[in-house]
Amino acid sequence: MVDELPDTAGLDPSEVAEDEFDESYDPDSEASGADDEGLAGPPGPVNWNLLTAEAAEEEWLALNEWVHWLRHTYGLPVAVVPPFWHRHPELVWELSALHIHWLCAIHPEAKGSAMLVWHRDFAEARERLRDWTAACGTRLNTDRPTRRIIWPGEEPVEPVEDIIIPNREEDFVEYMHSDVRVRRAEEDAFYSGLVGEVG
């Protein structure tokens, strides 16, 4: 996991984007989880609905790096892992679950057959990823919000239109920062409410 987001003030977004993914990614380094007192246990599931701003920042960066490693290692097509997966919650949840499953499979305490189980589940996950990608309509160079079905009595939504995104890494960084800002604002509002109640 990444401890903290690097200070990007004054930097060109393309320079920042290049730093978000290290081609020399070492899967074992993320799995080690060791400290001076012994090995930590395998990671638990990630609930994106409950992450703090700081935790979300770490998860976004770690997941982005791992997805790059995954798509390069297994030669995954855009139909399975599209560039703008980060804009679609259904893809984020699926890839995040697959990432945690992988971390558990390579953990030193895992059974010798754990990676075989992971590959079996990875095959099933690829089919689900194909379904999510086809349904949401994201492509190599364009993206659009996932269409939502409006139930009777709900407010109508804006028409869904494709947008061209010229630089995937810049878009990821901007999207991640936006998500972190929203979470931080919600945290600040929550703590301000607590102070108001006590005061």
C-alpha cells in the first residue's frame, strides 16, 4: 500500500500520472506485510462505501498499480479491463475484490494451492468484468456514466453521452483527487457536527 499521496502542487499532470504506475511493480512487496514483530495476517475486504479520505487515497493508488500489473501480466483486452474502470463502481468493486483475493493467495500464510484457487476465480471474474464493461459502455478512448434505470417516482437523470478522454493516467489522478476531496469534506462536516453537539 502507498503510505501517502505525493505532493503534486506545481507539477505537470502528465508527470504526476507517470509516477502513479511503476513498471517495476513487485507483487511480493505488497504481500509481505511483515514488521519487526512478525507477519501480519492476510488483508480483509475493502468496503469503498466506508473508507476515510486517507484510506481511499491509499486504496486507489494500490488498486491502480495492481490493475496495471494485472493487465500487462495477463494481456487483458479492453473488453475485460477498460482504461476508465475507475469511473465505474461496478468495475471498481470487482477489481478491488479480485485484488484482495490475490493478496490473500500470495500471503505467506496461504496454502500452496491458493494461487490455483485464485486463477479459477479469476476466470469467473473475467466473465463478470466483460459483462460490466459491455453494460456500462466504456471504451478505449471514450467513457460515459453507467446507465441507470429510473424507477417510478424517481427523478429523471441527465442524458448519458460519451466523452473523449485523451490521457487515462491524468484522468485517474483527477478522479481520485475528486473522490478524496468529497470524502474529506464529508468527514469535516461530520466532525463539525460532533463539535456543535458537544459545544
